[in-house]
Amino acid sequence: MKSIWTRVIIVAAVFALLGVVIVAKHAAKPKDDAIRLKPGLPAVLDFGRGQCQMCKMMIPVIEELKKELAGK
């Protein structure tokens, strides 16, 4: 009985280690569609979906900021 639990623990540890390696390898790869921020410059992130009234009101404000800060 003891050897069965030992084997189960070893197999679980191997799978856990394999999972950690896969996640670390995947996280280390930069994605092509990733946004690259420039150091020292502010960034504006808009999480609105444009469906609620407040999100709809923010669309022109965000667009104006986009035009105003383009190339800076």
C-alpha cells in the first residue's frame, strides 16, 4: 500500500513540474499582438465595451486623447 501512494505522489509531482515548465515557457514568449509600451510615457487603458451609457460617453474623450497624444 505504501509503494502505491509513493508512486502516485511521484507521478503527481512529475506532472506538476511539467505543468510549471510549460507555463513558464509559454509566459516567456512575447506575443506578436502584445502592446509594447515606451518607458517613461503614460499609458491609457480603456476597458469599456461601448455598450453602457458611460462607456458610450467616453468614446469621444478617448478618441480625442488618442489624436492629441499621437506621436508623443
